[in-house]
Amino acid sequence: MKIFLNKNNLIKFIKNEKNLGFVPTMGSIHLGHISLFKRSISQCNRTIVSIFINKPQFNRKIDYQKYPRTLKKDISILKRLKVDYLYIPTNDQIYPTGSNKKIKISSFGKKLCGKFRPGHFEAVVDVIERFIKIINPKKIYLGEKDMQQLKIMEHFISKNYNKIKIIGCKTIRERNGIACSSRNFLLSVYEKKIASKIYKILVNKKKHLIKKEISLDTIKNKILKLGVRKIDYIKLLDVNNLIRPYKKNIKYRIFVAYFLRKTRLIDNI
Ligand code: AMP
């Protein structure tokens, strides 16, 4: 695996790549990321992974500071998987003149996490577009774990980059049901047990929710009783356009964002 810290070296080296798969990450590699790498390796001639903790997408400085960083371990995992290229840029290389405050994203960006994290999705789209300009990938691999991000990126790419394909990949879960996430490293054993119980409640109640045999408020109360500090949102939505369900046969998911102590977790089930 070739590691690039310098943007110009990377651009020169990959300029002739015709079928490059790109997996953007913020590091602290886990099985969710690994499934994306494997998918790209199986579908593309070469795979490039980036590790960059994108400061502008964090709403609170403390979350950025506390974000887990395990670079040495990440590199050894990526080497073992035979990823071709790893790009680890500095802030200055990505934002030589600051971030783009004028980025326009689809209206999905105003819902769910967008409501609670103003500017978050704009910052995500901004950084991915900056990577696109450097890397020029054929395919970009993103996880369904961050479904709203995936939908916003699909929309942005189809509007602005018709030669690039977004590949959405299934959520990978731990044995206890919780979605793999770098933020899980911040959870205690006890908090993980709570997160696992929440996952099970959502899985078990989903069909009753769809049939309106149980309300979201009842589920919310069950979750709060487990020791959750705050629920930002819990909603049943059509996964294809993230609007409220209006037909019986569309694909529903429960979207949830909640806090265990100071750690904010999101999932869609
Ligand atoms: P992150 O490093 O958290 O920014 O995530 C990088 C990419 O991995 C994003 O496209 C995420 O949606 C994806 N991802 C994170 N967790 C999972 C998971 N449990 N299963 C599948 N993809 C994931």
C-alpha cells in the first residue's frame, strides 16, 4: 500500500487510474469501514482510502477533540486488506483557503440530523467534493449506517458529477446488534448494553409501528427508561426519500439519534 501525505504527489501518481474506487473515512477503522474497502477492491482496479477527521463537520469542538484516533492500527489493517492507496491529508491541504460556506445540498439535509447539527451535511458534501477534485474516482463507497449522508451525496453527485457512481453499502453490526461505529470506542461496557437493548427494541417494534399498533412516543419512553440522556429524534420514514410514509408498500426505516452520556449515536433500522 502506498501512503500519501502530499496532495500533489498523490495527484501525479494516480492521474492515469481509470477505475478508482474511493472510500472516505475519518479513521478508527472498524468492520463497517472494512466492508466498504472490500466492496471497492472487488469492483474497482484500484482502491484509495482517505483518513481525515473533518473539523468543519463537527458542531462541537469537544466532539472533534475527543474523536478516536488510531492511525497506526488503521494503517496495519489497510495494509493487511491490500488497499492500494491511503491518503492522509493535513487540514491545510484540504482547506488552503478555508471551507466553502455556500455549498448547496438537497432538502433532505434539513431533516433529522440536519435539524440538530446545522451545517453538518454541507461540511460533509464540501469535504467529499474536495476529495473528488483531488482523486477523480469512478466510484465512491458510503455506508447505509449514515443513510441521510448517503442520500444527500447520491443527490449531489447525480446533479454535479454524472461520471461518478455512489455505492451504498449495508450497515455492519456488532454481535450485540449495535451498528459498528468509531464512536463505539467511546462507550463503556454498560453503555454498549443499553445501545444493544435499544437496537432490539427497534427491531422488535418496527412492524407494530408500521401497523400503528404502537406509537413512537411509547418507544421513545422505553428508550429513555434505559438511561438514555436525550433523544434528538426517532422517526419512521421512507428510506427512498426520507419523507413520512404515505403508502403501505414503501420501504420504511426507523431513524434514531440519541445520547449515551456525551456520545451521540445514530442508526437506521
Ligand atoms: P466515518 O469514518 O464514520 O466517516 O465513516 C466512513 C464511511 O463508513 C461512511 O460512508 C460510513 O457511512 C461508513 N460506515 C460507518 N459505519 C458503518 C457500518 N457500521 N456499516 C457500514 N458502513 C459504515
